[in-house]
Amino acid sequence: MTPTIGTQTPSDQIRPFKVNVPEAKIAKLRSRIDATEWPDRETVADESQGVQLATMQELARYWATDYDWRKCEAKLNSLPNFMTRSMGWTFIHSRSFEP
């Protein structure tokens, strides 16, 4: 049965949402970052060809080893997040504290 206008199925209701990333997913992401196949170094000494390889490698190293995923998760969960489905899409919303 298709819902009529103005009704919501249980999956369409607006409900609280918390971020909860399994440790295995974080480990897999770190492993994928570590396995990055880097291109050759850029042919110029400036950023005219984009972000330099050394900068990207340092950023990847930080994400793979030093980034505190749980701190980020806690910060996201400190916000009033909500989730709903509409027309087959899942939406996550948090109202801004700014006007």
C-alpha cells in the first residue's frame, strides 16, 4: 500500500541520528589510506599544477595515524542530528546554531 499525502511510514518519520562508526571500518579506511599508490612528484616547484605531492602525503599520513576519529564522532554526536527518508533518499539534518 502506498502512503497517501500527509502520512508517514515508520522509515519516513523524522528520528534522532547518532554517528557510530565501527572500529573495523576505521581500520579499513586507515589501511586503504596507507595503501595509496602515489604519482610521481610534480614537475614544478610551485603549486601551479595543484597541491604538491608532499602536502598530500603528509595529509594522508595524518588521517591514517594521528586523526582522532572518535573525537570527531563525539563532536558530531553533540549536535541535535535527525534522519528521515523521502522518495527513497535518506536525509540527515542538523539545524545550524547560527541565524
